[in-house]
Amino acid sequence: MTDLSIRSIVLASQSASRKAMLTAAGVAFEAVGVDLDERRLEAEMEEADPAEVAQALAAAKAVAVTDERLVLGSDSLIEVDGQRFDKPASREQAAEHLRFFSGKVMTLHSAAALAKDGKIGWVGSDFARLRVRELSEDFIEAYLGAEWPEVSYCVGVFRIEGPGVQLFESVMGDQFTVLGMPLLQVLAALREEGVLRT
């Protein structure tokens, strides 16, 4: 346990970027994978705002883990031209997504939720806007050649901390939100819960 953490939490995710964020911030945690049918939940909320869907997915992940410790769930959604996008199911679909994103503004919604004893006690969210540059077929092919299958786990088909930064002309928003979690809000909530020192 780090000196900044009073006690450990459970991260309901195996996301490398979320684990890296918590580790860098000095939060003691155990990462646990969650078996959740995200697509079914999204389908049930088809008419909902993307931010609400991201919050619902984060909450569902948090309550999916049974543990006496505080459980953190997190999720991200991409919206482009009014359409929501999930993680690509194949390299071919990843290329289709990138072609659609080319030259457009991507809105990334990131949400987090804290659960205790299977009940949600806190939910937070934020968004960022990323302007995708015009992407050539040559770039898309080379990019996926370098980044696949790693980006198959990434909504938006990119890792901003890696070659994915080359997709964008500009980024407007919090860096942690772009990485997949509204970290500053999470840290504030963990302080409120007595997990982190105040």
C-alpha cells in the first residue's frame, strides 16, 4: 500500500491505462476483470445520452464485483456525428471506424463509479473533444499494422499515449478523461470515502 492511500480499493477493470493512472496517482488497488455484457446494456439505453450510457456502464462494472472494499468501475464511449462507437470487433471494423472518424470531431465520454457492498455511492463523468485529421488509406493501414491488436481494447481505436496521438489535429479536454477515466473526480471521491489522505 502506498503512503498516500489509507486503504486499498478494487478496480473493476484490466485496462492498462486505468491501472497506470491509479498507480501514478499513488492509489493502492487490486485490478479485477469483470464479465459484463456491455453491448446488451448499451442496446437497452439506445436512446440515452452517451454520457448517461458511460455512467451506467461504469456503475454496472462497479456493482459486478463482490468485495468488502470500495470498488471502482469506469467506462468510456465515443460519439462522432451523433453515432456511438464501441471497441472494434476486428481489424477490418477498426479501419471502417477510422475512415468514418477522418476529418471529424470525436467526443469522448469517460465515466467512473464507486460501489460499496454492491450499492453505488458515487458517479462522475467528463468529456473531451478530439479533432481527427484527414486520414489517408496508407496511414490507416500502416497505423493498424503497428497498433493492432492493442487498439482492439480501445474505444476510438487509439492509445493517446502511443502512436494514436497521430490521429489528431487538436485535443480539447482533460488528459485523464482522454486516457479513459475522470481521474481528478475519482481522487476527490476517494478522499471523501477516506481511502486517500486529505
